[in-house]
Amino acid sequence: MVDSSVGSNAVPWPDLGIDGEPELLFQPAFDLATGRLFGFEALLRLRRCVPVPGYISPDQLIPTAEANGHMTAVNRWVLSEACSEAVSWPPEVQLAVNCSVFQLRRNEAAPAAASAIGASGLDPGRLSIEVTGTALADDGTAADLHALSRLGIRLTLDDMGSDLLSLKNLSHLSVNTVKIAGSLIGGLEQVGASTRAIVETTVKVTHSLGLCAAAKSVETAGQAATLREIGADVGQGYFYSPPLAAEHALALTHVDTPASGPIMVPTTPESQPDIP
């Protein structure tokens, strides 16, 4: 059983019926032109102590929370905890938190974000809610997405793939950033592949809309160099850093040297994929 007092705020962690300790890790993202820290994406993890230490699979955590009707409470905890951490960072460092279609359809994201911002004092302009193209195209999510925008919160289109038609859904929403899918970034160094052309076109279209072009899952120096060549704005991935424990994320915000490669900050062993 998890103690409901876990975390640095008054929002309790719900009893999901899974033994494990919730925590947030923070994966840094960097400005590709300058190498300086741009922000962090908050990632929810549930650490199991027995019988075998390690992280509980996101494939188990999220469906269990949804089936038990606890996703609202989980989302509130994540936003509250993440915003509470972010207020200790320098004001130019951004915070990103994932949000699912499930939450948006139920009009839960905006109230949870408003509560977290109010309790923490975080500038809403420093918070970005990451949503998928499916969420942007879903009529049932529009009210919550507009409510987030009215709060001054930024929106990020996550996992942008090769279907540029998805960008048509940005015209009526206050989306600030397009994050290119890791599957495309992983193909940038394949000889003869069309991936570079797709990524370059995505960056150009994104910029033509006045938006920030970010890349996730940057794994190699070659991928980072290519992204800089084609003009992408932000890079995130294991080439730079795995997700960090909160104290190590805070330490990174005080490092003045721009990151051109893997950062030398103590890290938390982490191999689970990103989840909302």
C-alpha cells in the first residue's frame, strides 16, 4: 500500500491496488542551436520494491488506473507534483506533462492544471501539455483543450509522424510546439531512406505556422547533427540524458555549460518508455 502523503504537495496518490511507490522523473530537452537547457518532460513511474526491485510496466499502470476510475486522481497528482518541482527551476526552463485522450474527453485536464498552477504558483506560460494528433482531431477533447489555452498553458502536438495532414488540426487551437516522433528520428541515419526529407519537411511546415519544431528520442550524435542542419529547434533523448530524478534535474538547471552530448549529471537507472 502506498502512503497517500507521497510527494511534495497535498494531492494524495490514489490506491490503484498495485504495490509500488510513485515518482516523477524529468527528461531534459535542449535548444539545438545553442545547446542550452530548454526544459523537462515529467514522466510518471511506479517503483516496485518487492519481490523484485524495478519499475512497474506502464502497460500495467495506466490501464489499471483507467479501469479503476483513478486516472483523474493520477493526473492531478502528476500535475501537482510536476508544477511543485518546476517552481524551483530558473524561470526560463519549461515543464511538459503528457495528457491522454481519456482525460481530455472527460474535461479533466484543465481543472487539474488550474489547481496545480494555483497551488504551486507556477507561471502557466511555463507549462506545456503534450497531446497526440488523435486527441487534437477528437471533437470530444476540444472544450478541455480550449480551456487549457485560456489558462495560458501551452499545447504540444506529440509524436508527429509522416502524416502532415495532422497539422491541419492546429489552426483552431493554441498549439505552440510540434514534437516529431522518435520513429522518424531513428531513421535519420539510414542510407537512402526518405526519412530525412520527411523530417525536414515537417520542420519547414512547423516553422511556416510559427511553431517550435522539437525532436524526441534523439539517440546519436549523427541524429543531433542532422536535426541542427535542417533547423529543428529542440532535441530530447538518451543522446543527451535519460530521465532524471528530481534532485538531479534541479542540479542540471544550474549547469551553465551548453550540452553538445551526453550530460554528466548523476542519473536514475531508467529504461521504461514515456507514458502520460
